[in-house]
Amino acid sequence: MPKIDAYLRSIERFGATGALLVSGQSVTLRFPTGDRHATQVTPHDLLVALVREVAPAAAIAALEAERAVRFTLDSGGARFGIEVVPRAGEWQVTIDSHAAG
């Protein structure tokens, strides 16, 4: 099971529209009524590893060149949009849930 699945299941479990993961900062779940910050912090190396585990090869190459990427990920019957903005020592990963199909 990919490491990102724990975050995807949290989005589904809490009925969030997505999540924001930033290196070394608290996880933010997004809701129509406003963002909610969790106490869980995502270390930079974990964030990099979970993206590399699911990103297409072209996206990984772009990330290594410090270019932002977007891709979709199907997991558990749901589709998620993933956007990664890499900066030196910090990545920002935005996950948006989309209806499957």
C-alpha cells in the first residue's frame, strides 16, 4: 500500500475535499466550510518518498529539476488530483478529491 493512501483515506473518512501537505508543517484538510489543521506533521523526506512512490516517471523527472507537476491518482475507487510544488528543502503537495469515472 502506498504511503499516500493514509492521507487519501483521511480525506474520504472525514468528508474533506482535499488536503495540503507541506514539508515540516501540520497536515491541512480542506472542507467547503474552511480548512482544518491536524496535529500530524509531515517530514520533508516522507513527503518526497510518498510522492515518488505514486508519481509518473515524467513527473519525477520534472520534480528533480525543481519544476511543479500535476497528475491524477486512482485509489480505492476514487480519483485524486495531485499537485506538487518543489522548493529547496520544502515541497508543497495539494491533493484534491474528484469523483471516480
